[in-house]
Amino acid sequence: MTIYGPTKYASTRSSAPDGTPGADAAASAQSRASIAPWASTKVLHRLAELEQRLSDMPIAHLDNVVRQAHRDHSARVRGGFMLYAGTNVTSPRTQGVHDAAISTRPALGWPGEKDQTAVEEIEHLEVLAHMQVTRAMRARYAEIRFVTATMANLAAYVAFTRPGDTIAVLSPEAGGHSSHQQLGGGAASVRGLEVVHLPYSPSRLDVDTAALPSFVDRTRPRMIVVGGSVALFPHNLEPVRRAADRVGAVLMYDASHTAGLMAAGLFQDPLNEGADIVTFSTYKTFGGPPGGAAITNNPSYAERLSTAAYPTLSANYDASRLGPLAVAAAEAVDQKPAWAGPMIQCAKEFGARLHAGGLPVVGANQGFTRSHQVIVKADRIGGACAAVRRLEGAGLFAGTCRLPSQRSDAPPAGIRFGLQEFVRSGGGLSTVGDLADLVREALVSGDVTPIRTRTADLRAEIDTDLWGRRNHAVDPEAVIPQ
């Protein structure tokens, strides 16, 4: 019997028409949930369901529950299309060099001065990963020990600012990541920084460079941060570099979403265009294991980032990341088989097809995108949050984002798609049009049930991934959201 599975999430819960728990169910959930009693009513309801299902479980059953969770998640994703912009699948070569056994081996300090013994092989991997990442990103120095890109961003704040300093970043509506923000407990607030938002041009989807000189003169930022969560087009870095020099600011580029495209030489080259440091996620388009990294060409900056990584913000780290990271970095440059170019091509075609179908695609006047991302305005289709739930019901998994045109206190108004996993899972220009048609129909349809079956059919048609691994067909009922 399935102890844990997608179809088991369906429940006796009472919900309001918008999917939020009804009053009776919410009150009952609040009385039962114990993990996070401070959370919202919706969270409390879900926690109560899971706590009730998983409490008092004998240890003999735990491994079965974990394995079933893995199987069910795999079935859910394989039954549809993962279009969330912040995820990816790893190559067989990257997967093949992962060894979880060394993840519990501390290896503190630099090679040659480790606090532990019997870590010579980890030293080899540290140097190998550093060399491959710097080669891929055309940098001299890399710090690769961060568990996330958010931690890499925090390390940069620690390295180059003091509490009370001002940093200038993109607003959330302009695509700035939460780790750049002061409100909401972002990493910048942990450092005690004052955050101001860069002037932004919604029509160009980039920093308003005409307003930049007077802005930096007025705000005197210690650091300027560009890049972030929404990355349709490269930034024009030359005027931003001049503005940073005007006030002696460090220029940081958050390439979390586009690092893999950069490594392939298909997006932009921030360090050689004026950025002092670049932070990025090592998965997403980079195609490696979870984690973050920071690169620079300045040896003094590299030393400060290293000190921020260890001993300031961490001690041990997961050494099992190093081998897969080295391989993924090499693959990003090698592009055999090619995936970065097809990601961009498919994203452009995806955006064009949605636009032709009547959906308001952001950046349509600029060719929709030059990255793996596509953004759709959701104000005319019931809002972004409801739209991604409809997509989920059709087996199409995307996320929301904020838009430059929206109010800062309003819910996310955009739907953000990423074509990176579609391509690496075997999709291409011959099938992306069909995918776009499914997405468009799901966004404008009242009943997505027939679309779910067609999604599963298209998924079954793409029967091998980029490396020839077989994609196993899945019953479309496996992707029903609960």
C-alpha cells in the first residue's frame, strides 16, 4: 500500500472556492498543527494534514516512506513538464561522480593547512572544482563552498560592507532577489544594510542609466547589485560600472539564473564587462549540484570572499558537491551535447507562440527573451497565483514573479517559465510549440482535465533525454495536484 503519494494528498479538507481552507478546517488545523504554530492558516492546515499522516511512525516504516516520497515526486514530474525557472536535471556524468560518503568529512581550511587529516583527496577535489569553475566563468578566482547563492550574496555583504552601509539593488518588481532586500528578513538585513532600489526602465527592462549618476550621488551606495531572479536580457554594465566608480562602490552581479548560459558564452560576461564579483547558483542553468559560488578577478576581493566563507559564515561544507561541480562546469563549456543554445532558442519560440496566442508576454518588443526565461503577465487571466495552480492541474509546473508595472504591496503579477529542464529532458524546437499551446490553453481554460492527458501524451512523445536516457511514461493521474 502506498503510504505516501500524490493521490493520498487528496483529503477530507474543507476549502473555500479559491482553494484556501474554510473557516472550520482552518480552526481545526490550527488546533492540531505543532511544527509552526505561528504560520498562516493555509500553512497550518497543510501541516496538520502531514503531521497527522506521519506521526508515531515506526522506524521500520520510515525508509519506505522516504523511498515512496522520492518515487511519487519523480512520477509527478515525469508525468508533466517542469517549467520552473529555478530548477534543473543533472547529466549522467555529473550524477555518476557524486559520492555522498564524503559529504560528512570535514575539511576546514586551505589545502596544506587543513585542520583534519586524511583529507588529501578532498584537497584534490577542491582544486579541481576551483579550476573548472574559473575556466567556465572566465575568472581568476572562485569561492565554491557556499551552500546556496543566497549565502554567497551574504558573504559578499560581509566582505565588502559594514552594518549601516547603503547598497543599491534592483527592486523585487524589477527582478531583484529576496537576498538583496532589506524588508522581509533578506540577507542584506542580516548584515544591517540600508537598501535603496536602483532606478529602472520598465520599457527597456534594465537599469535606467540616465538617472543613475544623480541617484548614486544622492544615495552613496557602498555596493551596487544587478542581476537576480528575473533575467530575460543582459544588463548594460558599462554605465553601471561608471556609476560605481563615481562613488567608489563595489559592483556585484547575481548570475544565479544565467551562469550556465554565461559559461557557454551565450549571455554576457560580467567580469569582463565591469563587474567586480559575480555570485551564482551552481544548479539552475549551470547544471551542477545544489549550492552557490562567487567569482572575481581581483585577488584582494577573492581573499575577502574566502574569509567570509570560512571561518565567518561556515565551518564544514558538503565536499560531495565538488566532483559534480567540476564536471558540470566542464560540461557547460564543452556543450556536447549542446543545451545552452537550445534553451535560448526554445525560450524565444515559447514566448513567441504564447504571444501569438494572445497572452501578454513581457519583453515582446525586444524579442521576448535572450535567456532561458519567459514571463507572462497574469492580470487578465485571474492573477499569477491562481494561474500557476491551473497550470499544475494540467501537469505544467511554473512559478510566479513580480513585474515592474505592479504595486509593491500587490501579489505577484507575473508567471515565470524556464525552458532549461525541458531542453535537458529531451525537448526541442520541434515540440516546444506544442508545449506552448498546452500552457496557453491551461491559462485560459476553465477545465484543465483534458489538457492534463495531452500533457502526459506530449511527455511520453519526448521519450529520451538529451543524453539518451529513457523517459518513462507516467499515468496522467499521477500529476493531479492535491
